[in-house]
Amino acid sequence: MIAFGMNLETIAQLLDLSLEFVRQTINQIQRESMSLPEQNIDSFIELLTQQRSLFGTEQLTELAQLIEPLSDEIDVLSEAISSWAENYPSIQEAQAQLLEPLPPIAKASEQAAVTRETSESQLRDRLNKQALKNAILL
């Protein structure tokens, strides 16, 4: 449906699914075409924006201070996030759920269409230090 230009709202209506479920499924399909560090950052940004209640004010302050001096390299940011999250099992568990693979049927039918729409430049715009900082500071 995405390959035919349908927006998420239309897809949700046609399939009688919640918009949030469709959005999460699309994010998951896109995420599976990323490298592991990119998946880590993408899922962490999703947690910060969609499951904000997992993070307390003190944790958000810690994250902001942790990220600020780091370079914009995906591997560096990913490693820092992973190390930090080791201290917070509930955050690790929520992130692990976001990273669970889709069933093979969903993968096969959607992967090609969604992957075509996610160019490398779009990933760079979505997965960088500034995007991470913006999600922390929401």
C-alpha cells in the first residue's frame, strides 16, 4: 500500500487497524533494513518520543549530558546509549520489544516497498546526534 502512495491513515482505515499499530509496523519494517547501531538509535528515539513515561527527569538530564560531548558517529552514539541503558532494565526491555523481528510473512510482503522509500540521506537526517538531542529535550 505504501508503494502505491497510500498514507498511514488510509492504510489503517482500510485494514481496520489503529494508526499507531500501522506506524509501529512500518517503523519496524524500516528498522530491519538498518545496521545494528542505526536500529539501536532509531528504536531509542522512538522510545523517547512514543514512550516518554519510561524516562524520568533525572534520566533525561543524564542522557543530555552523555550525548552532548559525543561525535555524530552512529557507532559512538549507539554504544553510549547501550551502555547507559544497561542501568535501566525497563528501558532495555521496552527497546528490545521494538527490535523484535516481524514474522516472515510481513517481512516478505512489505520489505521491498518500505526500504525503497528510506534512502540513506533520510536515515542520516533521522538518525544523528541532533535528532537524538531533540528527542531527549522534547
